[in-house]
Amino acid sequence: MAELAPRARQILYACITEFVATGEPVGSRTLSKRGIELSPASIRNSLSDLEEMGYLHQPHTSAGRVPTDRAFRLFIDAMMEVRQLTDAENMHLLHRFSEITPGPNFLRETGRLLSELTGAAAVVVSPKAETMTLKHLRFIRTIPGEVLAVLVMTNGTVQNRFLKAEIGEELLQKVHNLLDDVIEGRSIGELHEMFVRRLLNERVQADEVKKRAFELGDAAVSAADKGADVVIEGRAKLLGLPEFANGGLRELVNALDQGEAIVKLLEEMLAANATTVVVGREAGDLAGGQLSIVGASYRNQGRPAGSVGVIGPTRMDYPKVVPLVTATANAMSSFSERRTEHSSSRDDD
């Protein structure tokens, strides 16, 4: 930002906000009507200088100018004033969130709410199983040579896996008692590492109960689904935008179908542990580099539990979207914590 003179900074800011509002290239006449007290010739010269510096580009010689990814990055990092949510808006969001029913549709309903609030597409990513904390692990004998492993996570998620195992009811009860003492507070990934490590111990190998417990425990956590679910809501809100006309629609649809790529991108950008924005080509080739993502992580028991974000054009209304994504992530964190506390209190009853 230091490389821009105050006049250039003023004109670039006006150019970005005008483009965000209209989606149309911005010319000197438009800026002069916005109250910039400079002659059209002076504005044209500043626009030309900003283009040479890489902040603007001109789609056609007779058209106005469009902000580049570099301009939006400068705007996000140093120029925009994030609009703080009012108390009423926060209360409204929390109220709407309280109406979301826990269960398999939780991610989708959260995505719909965020999409409605922002006017863009919303993405919600569930925790990967390996990062989720295991609450209960039970084995149910089914047919000879088989057991059903039931994995209950602290957030209420349940996974069922059939395993090959021959074990008597008396030994199975001892296995449950032993596992109850070791699984509490550990994630799926941590448990796998622990089971593997303990099975290398000679004393464990000589102890029938410990050996069977850790073998069954490792088989259960290894069979758990390690992937993350990704839900994208509000796709239709992007389809009519001018950025994706003239052949861009196919690229947009393909981009929104690349769930794994979006999850990977969110994981990378959320390492900062704050609401983060990737602009255009910073997000790779998604929709020809014309998409931006605003993302934040939600947490459970102090650990990252998943991510939530908004996908939109590079001319997204960042001052509006950033606080909404932050507030939604905070609401999801509170929801996850309440689910865990409620689940624990029921166990204590």
C-alpha cells in the first residue's frame, strides 16, 4: 500500500467498490460522478498508471478498467473496512442457527443459511474422521467370525463397520472395559498410532485381553471413513453472474463439482487459524481463476472440527462476507461444544 500515492489509492478504492457493485468495467466518467474531485483527464491518467502497476486491466480498448487479483488482495489486506455485525444481526444468526436440527442434514442446513445471508454459494466441510474425537467404541457379535464395530464420536457422528473376528462374550466384555480406559479424549488418528505402538510391545503380545483389545481397536479405527463430507449450497446464485457468461458457465459448474479440490484449498488456507480469503488465481484454476473463497474453521473442544466458507466471484462483497463467515464459524463451534457437553451430561446421568 505504501507504493500508492493517496490519489491513486483513492481512485483504486473507488474503482474496486464500483466494480463490486455493478460487475461492469469502470471508466473515468463513472468515477468523476462518485465525487472524486479530479478532472476526467487526471482520473484517466491515474487509471493508466494503476494499470501499468498491475492493479487494473482493460478488457477492451474502448472499455473501462477492471481490478486485478492484485488489486483485490491489496483491498482485502489494507484498504477495506470490515462491516461489524450489529447485535441484532448476531442475535438473528444465532436464533436461525438454533433452529437447525442436529443430524445428517446439519451441514446442508448450515450451508443454506450462510448462502442466504451472503447471497453467494456456501461450502461446509465436515471433520475428517481421523481428527474427530472418539467417545465410545463397542463391538457387537453378529454371526460366527464377525463383529460389528460401532464408533460414536463426541459430536454425535456414528460409524458402523463389520470386522472379521472370532471372540467370546466374556473376553469381549473385558475388551470393552480396557478400551473404555484408553479411548477417552483421543482422536481416531491418535488412537491408530497408539494401538500400533502398543501392539509392538512384548508384554501386550503376551496378554490376551490387551492384545485382542488393541487389535480390534486398531481394526475399527483403521476401517473408519477418513474422508470429509463437503456440502455446497447456493450454486444457482452464481450461475447468472456476468463473469460466467460467454463460456464461463461450464468452468463454473466444473469448479463447483471439484469437492476434493475445494476441501484441500480450505485446509491449506485455514492453517492460519483465522478467517482467510483467497482471490482468483490464488485459488488455482477454479472457474478459470474467477472465483474467490472466504473460509474459516469451526472447532470442538479446542480442536479444528471442520471448515465453512463462501465461494463467489472475485468481485465479492468482502466487507460483508468476511464477518458473516466468521460469525457462522463461531456459531458452529458453539453448537459443536454444546453437543459434546450435552452428550457428556447424558452419560453422567
